[in-house]
Amino acid sequence: MVDKVFIDGDVILDLLLKRKEFYKEAAKLFTLIEQKKIKGYTSPLIIANIYYIIAKLENRESSLEKTRLLRSLLEILDLNKKIIDMALISPYRDFEDSIQYYCAFSHKIKTIITRNTKDYPKGEINIFEPKKYILIYIKNALD
């Protein structure tokens, strides 16, 4: 069975902006997605944030091109009022991360990949940094 993973915005930006320190792991992760070894998901909120950040750092055309590429690689999950309501009553500090967590949870995705693991709640979803997830994936593939 193919792993379903929710990809957080920081990892996506690492790839699209080729952030020196983090690009390698993000590229490996997205290679697994391109090869259909894992299935990648994200939320519409992350898509909007990615577009906004890249447009500010680069330009609108570059942002549209990169957002289209992202759209071709990842499935975009529905975000609804139930998810927002769960995030609103969540005890966790970061509201946006709570939205992402409950978006993944509502769609039965058991893994979130982020570099911001400390702000995600510990619970029914596994939270991994890209490097750790890749190591676990490789180990499981060898077993």
C-alpha cells in the first residue's frame, strides 16, 4: 500500500525556493511522490500561502508556474467549517498548524511531514521531519 502523507508549507517552500540547507531532503521526498511511491497531499490554505510567499519573493508569473507544478504533484484536500471548528477548540498554540493537522486527520492521513514538528500536536497522526520520514520509508522498503 502506498503511504499517504500530508506535506506542510515549509517543506514545499524548501523545494520550490531551493533553500540550501533543506532542499536535498525536500527534493528526495518529492521524487518519491513523482515516482508514485508515496501519495502527497496538502491543504488549500498551504497552496494560497505558497503562492503569496513566492509572488512576494520572486514575481506573480514565477509564483503561478510553481503553484501549477505543485498542483500537479499533490492532491489538495477539502477544507471545511468542521476542520476550522476543530482547530478553533484545539489546545495547540499555532492555529494554522492546527488547521493542517485536522485537515489531515479528517481525511484519514496518518503522516504529516514538516520541519516545524514542535508546533504540531502529538496524537493520532505521525509528525516527521523530511529527513526522518525518508529514513523510515527506506527502512520499510528494505524490510
